[in-house]
Amino acid sequence: MPSYSLGAEAQARPGCERGPTKCMERLPETVPGWEPLLTAGRTISRDGLFRLIAMRRLLFLVAMLLVPLAASVPVCASATARQPILATLDTASTSRLFYVDPVSLRPIGARSLGLDFHWGDFTRSPEGALLVLSSNDAPELRFVRLPGMRFVGSMTFTDGQFVRLVAWPSPHLLLALLDSSPERVLAIDPSTRKVLWRRSVDGTVVDIQAAPGRVVVLAAPANKIGPARIVVIGTGGSVRSVVLERVLAGFHHKQGSQDFIAKNRTPGLAIDPAGERAYVVGADEPVAQIGLASMRVRYHGGLRVPAKAVSGPLRQATWLGNGMLAVSGTDSSISTDAQGNVKQDTAPAGLLLINTHSWTSRSLQPNAEATITAGSSLLAYRSGYDSATKTRAGSGLTIYSLDGTPRVHLLAHTSIDWVQSQGGLAYVWLTNPNGLADHVVVIDPGSGRILARETRSITLLTRS
């Protein structure tokens, strides 16, 4: 927001001494433009004229200050958070790391760093000076000092295929998930690049999220569909778990078929920011509420998230604050036509808002299948494909307040690949006719304005 100085005009005008008062004392006897003040034979005194000029100037300055406050609060709020964003430009075998402008997404600054690998996940240290990248092709971590854009170390693991970076709660503690058999949660000291402890997770990790003092794992039985399980691992290495008997999760592959036919159930996990409770939301099942200190489970059986097909429901749960959960996802079904061809259909499950105080719910948008928060806004969209017409199916982008109030709809019925958010802005990626998601629409959700439409073959390093 622009700042205004009451003495700026007087100081800049030639012939004035410093300060508005002394400048006004040297005003000429006749002030151009103020002749109408001399009317009906009545003359305003010199002191009265000075007071009137000062009053009008003050009113003008007050008005100039109030106009930005009244008309541009969302824009100004977003602008204060618009810091450069890390991005990579990927080629067939390498990548290059650099900063981009948050609106135009054009490279800024003179420094960049060549990467001899493609990254799969990343996180930054609490103070933001250190970046860790995991390789997309190997169980390897690379550490980058951002102020100088230089490598400062690496770690390679002998087992596993991929490292997912979960949280960096303190300068000397980095938490990660190693995709091994079994999967393991790792505690790493970034300064020495040593593993402090490892904890195995039985089954398959469906989701893992950080909470104050711990990480929360949603796990499913290995190679089958069965009751889900919550595993809580403290930053010191303690492990506690509880089975969710009324929530199903997992993956099952039908044996003996020449076609790969599988069923899966993927519930959504959300954690309140205080880290006291976790919520697991499936399809056509009660919502499970888990107290992370006591590991006590409560089921809210009167509230069910409906499924449009039972062969492959996937749910995403997002904590909105004030006891509100947003739930979205997809329902997949598999069928065989008269010629024996296997066909998979995926339908949006819709956007549902759940009040965890009253345990009531309301449907906000039946054709939504994914959500993301950006600042104080909830964004809903669809990234679908109609197998009958072989065309992409979308619902554009709808922006809601966090209480579920719809604010604006953008991009008509466009199919959206995915949405990222950073610094209060949203980056909406669209696919071009060649199938490449290189068109991005930059949106300020607070004002509902489209700031830019760009074509960029880059990847943004945003946490959401």
C-alpha cells in the first residue's frame, strides 16, 4: 500500500524551505485558482486563506489514504506477501533451479543452479535458507544453500525407491518417509546429514501429515482392503497406533485376469492446526475422529459421505478452521463392454462441508473433485475425463470463503490439471491441445481477479 508524507509536496517544490508550515508562510499574495473565494465584495483574510488551504490539503490527503483502504484491501494484502517463488525448468535428463516473479513467472535474479537429476519432493528449513530436494528416480536427498544457490551435501539410502519429505520442525530435525518394504519414517539431522532414528510402518502408507511434536500416518493393510489404521510417531521416535474398524482403506488387484483390474479405497486425512485431533473421512462410512493424545476414536455414524460407486472411492479432507472440514474426491467404477473391453469411469464425488461441532454437513458443489486453500479462500475444481466422448471434463474454478460462502466462479467449465498456492495467490495449470500442462492462470483469490495468463514450461516449488 502506498505511503504518504504530509510534508512531501512542500519539500519538493522549488523555493520552499523545509517543512510545510514555512513553505505556506511564503505563499504569494495572490494565489492562482483561488479567486472565487473573493465574492460579494467580501475578502478572506490572509490567515483565513492559509487555514482554508491547509484544511483542504488535509482533507485531500485523508481521502487519498482512505481510498486504498476502502477499495483495495484484498489486493494490498496479497501484494505484501508476493515474494519470489522457486521454480525449475526440466529437460529430458536435468533441471535448473531459479527464482521467478510470482505474477509473470519470469525468471528474476542472476543466480541459478543446475541439477543433474529430476526432483520429486522438497521442503525448506524453518528459517528458509536451506532447501532439500528428493530425487524422483532414486532414494537420494540433495541439500541446497539458497542464498548462494549451491549444493552443500547429499544423502543416499541403500533401500527404498523414493524419499518423501514430511516436515522440518526444528533446525536439527528433518522428518521423511522412505518408500521401502516396509515403509519407514526417518528422523534426520540436516546439519550432519545423519539418520537419528527409523520407525517402520506396517501396511501401506495412504497419507502422512505433520502435527506439532509428531507425524500422523494413515495406513492401510498391505495388498488388500481392510480397516485403516492411524499411527502417531513423536519427534523423539515414540510410536502409538489405533485401528479404525469402521473405515476401510487399501488396494486389491484381481488375480487371473489378462487386464489389470483393481479396486481401491482411499480415505482422506485432516489434522487440526493445534495437532490435538485427526479426522479420517471415507466414502459411505462414518467419519472417524481421533484424539492424538489419548488415541481415542469416536465415530460420527449419522454423518456419511456418499459414494457414487464403490469400486474406487478416493477422498481428500482439508481442515478449514473453526471446526470446519472440506471433503472432496472421486468415485471410480470399472465395467466391461460387449466386446470384453475393460472401461474405467471416474466421477466427481462433489464438495462437502462438514461442521465438526454439530456434525452436520452441506453439499457445496456436486461437480467438484479437488480443493485447495489459498489464504482465506477455498478453491474447488475438477480435472476429469469423459471416456465416452474421450474429452476432458471440467467445472472451472469456484472460490469460496472458508465458511463455504461462494464468492466468484472463473474459467467457465474448463478442465483444470491442478492448482498450487503460495503467498495468497493461486496458480491454475491447464493442458494445451498437445496434452502438456504449460498454461497457467495466476489468480488473486482474495479479490477474485485474474492477474496473468502465461505459458511457462516450469515447475513451481510450492507446498500446496
